[in-house]
Amino acid sequence: MERFLKFLLFLIVFHFLLFSFNSAFATSLIHVSDTISSSWSNVGVDHEIRFTVTTAIPASGKVVITPEDGYFTIPSALDYTDLDFILNGVGKDLGSSPTGSVSGVEVTSGTSGKITITLASGLSIASGDEILVRIGKNAVHQHTGDQQITNPTVNGAYKINIQTFDSSLNLLDRADAMIAVLSPVNVGLKVEVIGPVCGNGVVESGEQCDDGNTNSGDGCSATCQTEAPPPPPPTAPGGAAPAPPPAVPTKVILEGWAYPKSKVTALKDGQIVKTVYANSSAEFQAEISNLTSGTYTFGVWSEDKDKRRSITYSLTFYVRADTTTKISGIFLPPTIELGKEAVARGEILDIFGQTVPKSEVEIRVYSPGEEIVKKIKANEIGVWLLAFNTQPLEEGSHGVKARSQISEETVSGFGHILGFTIGKPLLCPMADLNKDGRTDLLDFSLLMFYWGTSNSCADQNQDGTVNLLDFSVMMYWWTERVVEACPRADLNKDGRTNLFDFSMLLYWWGTNNACADQNQDGTVNLLDFSIMLYWWTG
Amino acid sequence: MFKQKDIFPILICVFSLSFLVFGSAKAAVLYLEPSTGEYRLGETLIEKIRIDTEGECINVVGVDLNFSQDTLEAVDFSSGSSILTLWVKTPYIDQESGLISFAGGVAGGYCGEIPGALTESNLLGRIIFKVKGRSDLTLEEGRFGEEQLWARIKFLDSTQVFLNDGKGTPARLTKKGALFPISFKEIIEEPLKDSWQEEIEKDNIPPEEFSPGITKDPSVFNGKYFLSFSTTDKQTGVNYYEVAEQKRIAFMALGEKVWEAALTTYLLKDQGLRSIVAVKAVDKAGNERIEVITPKIGWQDVLPWAILALIIGLISRWIVKKLKLKKTPKKSLRDLTGQENEKF
């Protein structure tokens, strides 16, 4: 009880200190936010920084915006023309230096940069005033911006620090806006909609009218169909009514890069709707018709020349009737394979696959606490091979993944992540102690028999003793090898993961069927369904 | 300053602080739309369940929702234009306990909306509620009384979202429910619109085309043939499926189709696969899409016809023969008689 009271007291003091610490800066800016136009890493983005002032900023005072040091890049060309300074909804004039009515903008470029806005000598900001600072192409007051701050290259949460000062550089307010930077999922995608746009004031195919808005009840409906009473049909000079413009078919075109001359499979809501072949430059185009208006999920996957399968590249978007939606820039990540799944330290590990010819392949080897990045060029048929020296890696488990880059803007996402281990060559790999091709109860019995000894077969991690770590290795392979019976959730083993497998999964739902229970947690459930959908081929 | 045993509260505080600091780290957000507003008694409320994946790729969503069963009546669930295309747990409404649950997935995963794409495409489903009064409160009490009625919808802790990483990793999840005050005002002045009914009346598009398939596997249904199918409806959503097996002789179907309710898996009655199999998907508006699997013509189909043709041929031949036989003796007799006459 005494201990609990002590803990409670500590909590109260701690939180008191925490809030006191926050308020120790006299005041903190409130309602602080930074909205960025894209959360993707390593891309130029527009910032919209909002905050409410709590301590009045006198004339010639300063507002300093500092992105987290070492992560964001402020281009040297960024200046006052790329900024908007909006006070209570009213844009204030900006220049390179402050005057009586113009506030000055000073930019320190680089990765440790900052932007300082010095208020005009005739401008002061009161407590409670709302400030919006736009930085980037979204700046439109006086000038339209053309420079943007570049996001960090590494995913994570980052701070944008905002401080206000008086003219003597005494700190008045401060606050941090947090933003998240993520891996781009759909890098370089371009969406193009060809067809009528209701509400643009132009009567296009499929539209009976277009009054420049999408309001119903004004004679022209929200979907650009005439509302009763219909207007008299327009008459051509010759007296004949003009022929209606030809309707645009509702279709979707998916185009991008796969692997040279590979078969590319397109899925619509999980079902195969089209197979096309990529050309020798790995470019493909798939056209999907018979669509109505609504939200669809389209998937694209392919197999390289050695039947290595890509991930399924998935896109969910709304298709409007009588339009053609073209999605270009789909870039399937490189396929990847390892020469071996277990190597001795210092041994060369071949990491290879196929991608777009002559593209640059970035291979990332993940190790606990570090990441090794290697770049190589794919050859004329897109084949790439990295002879990776495992000497710098510690013994243990590691992961590897790869992505390709055709140009600065055209980068694929990462594909499948493969795992490998570094250690002495194992006498009994995959904890198959009796070498019967399975890791099961018999192997467990043998492990128990050798428990505490230095048996080199049972000592899976080669630490000199058969112990819990070896048991853990065995458990890993137990799962993996059972799953090997039905890899990739292909329950009926027909080489595809599709509706048949889904039916079988439902059949086994809630049971402990070893084949359907992909994660071997003892029950066929949502987790196994999730694994199935990951491997879905249609 | 602190003894070793005091390190525990410090760790707790550091942990709670780190949670405060990093609490805004990426997590999928499940939310309801609308989440505020005032609704009138008898009004239809179409509640959209949406997801913001915050840059993550997800593939399975299992939702359990609780709603105020005394002020809301869940009358329907629409999967129209849902990003979920395969349903392991079809939407289930339990009005008595105020529960709605469903679970579905997106093959290949859903990685959020595409920049530049038209309209929002993060819908999981829509629940159609009717706003109702509380049984212990009369209309007068509600209209003039001081008691404010509320309708609350919230996600239960059992709601789950999984990442599309091939491992079934649960996604970090933020859940945002909805709370509405119920108004008794203007109940008489203005007729209430049933927007769901209007939507149903407008829907004249059948569910999407689909390709049912027949297969068998030793591990399921004792190795018997079964049917698999699934489709979507982009407007009001698929309501139900039906399957009919129709016997046939060669190219001819026999009798009328007898439809039977089915889910996405159906154990075939005709294990000989000689029947025409039809699968009907019906949306909430009653629009139907029927896909048919016609088995290939095999020797079993041709044989009865061949036998019949053979029998008919034989009978015809026999009849012709008989006719000939009937004619021939007369002629022969006459001829014979003639010959004989000539002879004699």
C-alpha cells in the first residue's frame, strides 16, 4: 500500500513537472499543425503550417520555422515567392527584406535550414491571432511558388519547430508540429481520366446537360442529366438536331513496367480479367472493360523468366461511368531469390532476380541494428545479381529486399522480403534432427534427448549447448515446414491462390487444419485469410 | 535519489511519456461518417464505415460495432462500392444486443487512396439505421421533456485490421465512433425522406460479372465436387446468392431451374457433373446477374441420343421393310401370275 501511494505521488509529481516543463516557456503556440501535400519520403512537398499565437508578436518580431535538423532539405532557390504568410485569413505581403508594410523572408537552405519571417515594421500580431504559412507550390499570394522542401529519406515522425521572437530576439512562443514520413506505396503513379466531367460547363458524351455545377434541382442533375421539364433540344442551323457525341466506354487502362516479355496478370476485385505480355523493355498495358461506376480494386502481378512471382500490385479507386481511367507508372518491384538460405559468415551470398532492363537495383540487407544498402545495374534483359559478402554481418537472422529505379522519379516499391541466416554450416538444417524431411515430434524427442549436451546436430545455433534457443529454432522450422505443405495459401496446390482456396479456407474456418492454418496458431482465422489475400493470384 | 525498486514507476512514466510523444505514429484509422449531427425520429441514417490506412497496406478488416439499440434500428447493411471484395463473415445485425459485425478482405491488399483518383475510395460498408424513440419515453415526453436522446455507435475492441505483409500482422488501430442527438422537433412539419429506399429505387445495374468454378480436393467435402463464386455490386451491394442445378440430356435442359440459397461455396448435388449449374447474384434492389456453367458434352450425353437414333432407325427400317414386304408379294403374285399366264 505504501509502495502504491509512493507511486501515485510520483505520478502526480511527474505529470506536474511535465506540464510545468511545457509551460516553462512562458507560452506555447496553440492549434499547431503542419499539413504536407505528400507523406512520401524523399519528395518535395508543400507545407501548410497553422498556429495560433498566445503571446503577441510586436512589429519587427520574427516567426522562425525550423524543420528537424538533418532530415529535411530546403532548396537554395526557395525564397519569399514560395511562401504565403496569412494572418487571420488575410495574406500579408512578403519580400526579401522587411519594410514598413512588407515582411521579410530569410531562408537558410540545406538539411539544417530554417525560414525566418521578420514582420514588417508596421505589422504586429495579437494574442489569439491565427497564422497560416504556406511553403511550396501552394503559395499563391503575390507570387506562385515553384520550390518545395524535400521530405526526409527515412520513414518516421519528424518535427517542424515554430518559434516566435520579439525584435530583440527574445523568445515569445514555441511549439513543434509533427509530421509522418512514409514509404511511397504507389510511387510515380499517374491518374488520367478521359471522359465527361460533370460540372465543368461543357456538355460531353454521356451528359444531357452541364450547367457548370453538380447541384440537383436546378434543371440539370448532379450527374448532368436533365431534370423535368427538359429543355428544348438544341437545333442545328440546318434544322436537324445535332447527333449526340459518341459515348466513351467505361474502362480502365493499367500500364507500367513488369519484366521483359513476361506474362502480366490483371485482377479485378480479386478475379483474373486479363493477361497481357510485357515487351522486351518490360513495358505492359492492360485494358479492362465491362465496368460500371463504382470502387474497384485492380491488381497486377507477373512472373519473371525463371517463374519467380512478383508481389501483387494493388490499386483501389473509383471508376466513373462513361470514362476511361488510365493509371500509368505501375512499377512491379524486382523479383528476388537467394542462392542459399543459410551461409557461413564471410561466405558470398548470391542475391538475384529480374527487373526492367538496365535499371538500377537497390538491395537492402537488414540486420539487427543496421542496414546495408548496395546498388547494382540490371543487364539488357533485366537480370541482376549481387554477390554479397556476408563478412560484415553478425551471425543470426537477416532480411533482404530490393527495389528498382529507372529514373529519378520512377522508382518501384520493395518486393518480397527474404530471410537468410549466417552461421556455421548446420549438420541438421531446419531442425530436422532425424533427417526425415520433416520437423516434427520425433525431432522434438531427439532435442529433448540431447538437452543440455553439445550435440552438434541438435545444437541449431551452434552455441555449444542444446538449450531453449535451439528449441526456438525448432519451433520456427516446425511452423515453416508445415506451411511448406501448403505454401502461399495454395490449399488445393494448383499453383494459384484463388476462390477455390478461399472456399477451402472457409470450409476449414475455425478448425486447426494444418494446411489452411497458414500461421500455425492452431486456428484457421482472419490471420490465415490475411496471408491468403497477400498471396492471391486470382 | 531513487532506490532500485523506484525504477519501476520511472519506467512506467517514461513509457507513458514515450506513448504521448509517439502516440501520433502511423496507425490505420477506422471511422464513421457522419460522426456528428442531429437526426429526427423516423429519419434514415446511412452510416458509412471508412478506413484511412495512413500509408500502410492492409488486406483484412474484421469489424464489431455496438450501437444504441434503444434509439437506432439497424435495418440493413450495404456492401455496395466497398473496398472489401471477399467476405469471410457476411454482415450480421443483432438488433437485440445492438451488435453489427462483419469481416472481409481485399485480394492483393489496399494501400489507401491514389493521389489524383476520383472521389473517396475507402469505404468498408454502410449501415442503414432508422432513428427510433425509446420505448419508455412517449413522443410527448421526448418532444417537450428535458431528456435528450442520444444515438451512439462505437467500434468494439475486438475490431481488427491486418497488414498485407504475408504474415497476418495486426495493424495498429485507431477507432473513431459516432454520437448523435435525436431530435423530436419538426417531426410533423416536413415529410421524412428515406434516402436508402431512394437509392434502392435508383439502382438498375446488376452485380458485376463473375466466373464460378467447380473443383474438388481430397481434404474438403470428402473429396466431392464443390462450386466457388464471388462477385460485387457497386451500387447497393450483393444481397444474396442462389444456385440451381438443372439436369439435361445432351443439349436439352430438363424442367425448370430450382434455386437454392447459397453462400460463396456450394457442394454440388450432381457429382457426375452432368447438370447445368447456374449461379445467381442478387443485389439489394433485386437486380440479378446469372452466370452459368455448362458441362462439356460427353459420351454419356450422346449415348442416349445415339441409342434413340439407332432405335428409330431400326424401327424405320423395319417399317419400310414391312411396307415393302406388303407391296412386293402382291406385285410378285401378279407378276408371277402374269408370268405363269404367259408361260401357260
